[in-house]
Amino acid sequence: MQLSLFAPEASKITLRPYQEEALSAIEEAYTRGIRRPVVALATGLGKTIVFSELLRRRGDTAMVIAHRDELIRQAVEKIRFVIPHAEIGIVKAEENQKDAQIVVASIQSLHEKRLRQWMPDRFATIVIDEAHHAIAPSYRRVAEYFRPDILLGVTATPFRGDRITLAEVFDDVVYSFGIVDGIRSGYLADIEAYRIETDINLDHVRTMAGDFSEKELIQAINTEERNQIVVHAYQHHADGKKTIIFAAGVPHAMQLVDRFRAVGIPADAVFGHTPVQERRSILERFRTGLVPVLVNVGVLTEGFDEPSVEAVILARPTKSRVLYTQMVGRGTRLSPGKDRLILIDVVDSTTRHRLISISELIGVPGDVKSGRRVTEAIREDEEERTKGYRTAIVQALPDARSERVTDLFRDFRPPEYDWRDVLRMLDMHREDTESYASGRDAFRERWGDAPDTSVTDGQIAALTGFGWPKRELKRLTRYEASYCIEQHLDLLQDVRRQRVEAWSEVLDLPPERVAQKFTQPWQFKPVTDKQKALLARFHVDVPPVMTAGEASILIDLLLSRPKEKDEAEVV
């Protein structure tokens, strides 16, 4: 089947520019043979509208897969809005409207017996909502059974680490429009961020499935003193505002509710096991403002749409960018009279774990100053970065295309190769016993080494270059060290491609020549003291975010150009 963007009926909606771009990206990727694309749109940017419009334009059979009742209801509602005359069926629990043109199904209902009621080629298009869940065995089973013309994944998390994981099911992330893009374009509310630090240490809390063990995390942070800090933070920064609080677990949530009520602030809590009618009643009280504070545990991260939320309190830490993005996204939708989201991040101390923060989310180095607007932090970071690069390039190479620096270098971010990110990925890999065993076998076949022996000196040197402490290296096997090195290199591919493209255009150099400066771990680290000293001799100021590889490009060009009289004395 050809991908056809000729509408079977006239569209009744006007898409936003980025939504049209997303659809165009899917079409363009299709022409390149990509049949399993991913589109990443931040929460509140209308990804359900995007895939509904794709179904309308294709005008064929389709299945949409989601994992929560709220997401299923949203999908049916939006598809019906975009395609009023569509025949939509629901497959969930006892419902089994399997013969509809468009089927919206819960992943829990798609067990092997139910899958067999359809032929593998029954659906021309299959959409997996919240596609970051697609690595789970239940989703893999569905992806392996069906043979659609397009298997589209949609997600709110366009991070590189997630792309690596998604590659087990999908081909590529063909389009991303993240939270920063949404805020900058005026489609999402600005964020006023507050960082509230505690004395709780999390180093002893173990990791499970890529994030903190819930039981151990509750034991660590559910203290009277810390819970009171949360209440005080609300009173100081968001008093009276409609606020969602994310807790670590049920006991933690209940203690928070008690603390709020103790000081006269109405508060409710909602959990996964809360009965449907009770949950609806709680959410209605929250929507009307009767209860301004709503504490939850993992319930409101997906499928909850309440634009009037004015504040979000992260009373639980996380190592997951997916979860952090989802939690913040609960408050970034626009609403009349709302000029920003107040984000209160309660931060504990740790050296072993890498906690996700607002700085990670928006790509700004260092901590965002408490009380700052995200737009201010981003603008200042971009201005400082592009000015620094432009100055250095003009000083080193006056004939370079420096006028392109602002556009090409604006989105540069410090390379992310934090060893704790990769340790988290390794922990998840270990838990997937089938994938882990397969990787060990492939390692043995490729290298002829015993995968469970100690790490080699070369592996230690490579991982040390990525910042790994020796205490952690001692815990790795030879196979695990190899796996971690590969993940580090994969995480840097986006950085490498972006920098090669930018420097090639600015300096009018062949990409392959520039690419040589981004092949080794040290080249992604900050400029060395030796490089700074050499560039200073040529009167070149080094911007703080420049990498060693980028400095090497300038040094090579400076040393290779014909020496003028005053330069001869310098060199």
C-alpha cells in the first residue's frame, strides 16, 4: 500500500505548523523505506490530533493501542473529532468491536488468543500511543504479530537514551518538537522553577527498572521533616493555586495529604487502585477548585488533561527523563489567565544517582536559578553560547561564515555522557534476562572472550574517560563494560552529527574532515588547558561550552594557514 496524503474527506481542523511538519516527516520517512517511525511531541502539543489526522489522510483500516482507560477515551474522542464519519470500535476487557474500520485497543486486551482473531495484515496503520512503553513484552508481541504498512509510535519523550531503547521496536525518531520548542513557540506555558533542597541522602536506594526502588525510596523520603518542607514550599511559592503533587508511593502520598490538611489546606489523593467513581469525584473536586491540592502516585503522568493546573510539585526524585517530562507536562498546557506553570522540585542529595532536573529537561548547563523563568534561562544560555562561538570563529578565521553561527549553534548543548545514565541502562539490560543472555552470546562469538571475566585495561581506560569511578568499574564484567562503551558512543551520535553539520557549513569544509574530530570520548569533553593555552597564543577566546574536538578543528586550521610576519613570532 502506498502512503497517500490525499484526503478521503475534507479536513475540518486547522493543524498547527509543527503538526503539519510531523505529518510531512512521516511521509518523507516513508519514501525512504522507514515503516516504523516515531514522532515525539511534548505533552500538551496534540500528538493525538496528529495521529488522528494521519488516519484520516490515509483513509484505510487502523488500530490505535494504548495502555490506560483515559488514553483510550481520548483517542476515540479525537479520532471522532477529526474523522466524524469514521467507524470506531473499542477492544478492551469484555468489549470486542473487532470489525470496525478503526479499532482502539488496550494493550492488556491484546493477548495471544485475541490477536488471532485478526489476520496479520488486517490493519494498514497501527499507532502505539506513549511509545516509550513499546519495549515491554506485551507490545513486542503485538508488533511482531501484525504486518501493517506503517507502525507509528508517538511519545512525549524525544531523548536520545529513549531512542536507543525504542530502536528495538521502531526504525527512527523522524520528528521531535519538545517542551522547549513548545514554550518558545507559545504553544505551552512558560515555567517558573523553584529548587527546594533537603538533607536526605539517596545513595543507598537501589535502582529497579531504571528508576528508584519504590519501597526503598518511600523509606528514604517519607519523613515528617521532608513532608513539612513540601507543605512550606507550596505555601511560599504556590499558595492557593491548583496544584498536582507527585509522591513516591501510597504511604508517602497519604502522609502528604495529612500534612496539608493539618494546616487547613484541602487536599486529596488518587492512586491506581482508587475505584473509578471515587476517582472521578476526586478529579471533579480538583477541576472545580474545591480541593486545590491533588497528590497522586503514577496516575496523572499520562492521559490526564487539566489545562487549569497552575503548579506542579515533584515531591519524589526520579532518574527517568520520561517520568520527569510527564510530571512537568501535567502543568504546561495553556489556559485562560495562566501565564506560567510554577514548578517546585524537591531535591535530595546523592553522588551515585543522577537525578533529572529542570536543567536536564531544557538542556541548560548547571542549575537553573530558583525562581527563574525557563524562557529567560534558555535565552541567556543561547545568547552566551552563540556569542562565544561566533567570537572564537571570527578571531581564528575571519573569512568563516560567522553569520550562520547563531542559527547553527543555537541548539548546541553540552554533550551528555554521564556514566550514571549508562549505568541505569545497564541495570535495565540486566533485568531483561533474555536480551542480556543474547548479548553475552554475541560478545563471546565476536571477541572469543569469556563474557563474565574481569574488565580489561582498555575498557577501564575508555570508561574512565566517560567519568566512571573505579568503584563502579570493579562491579562490571567484560561483556557489561563492552555494552556500556557502546551505549556511551550511541548517546553521542546526535551530538556528533549536529556538530559535524554546523562546523562543516560555517567553515566550508567536507563533513568527513570535520567528523574526524568527533570519534573519541575525549573529543566530547571540555577544551583542555593545553588547547586553551595554544588558542590564546593566537588571540582566540574559548567559549565555555566548546568541546576539545571543536578546539582541535580551530587549532588545525590555525596551524595550517600561511604564517604572516607577526604570527611567525607567535608559533
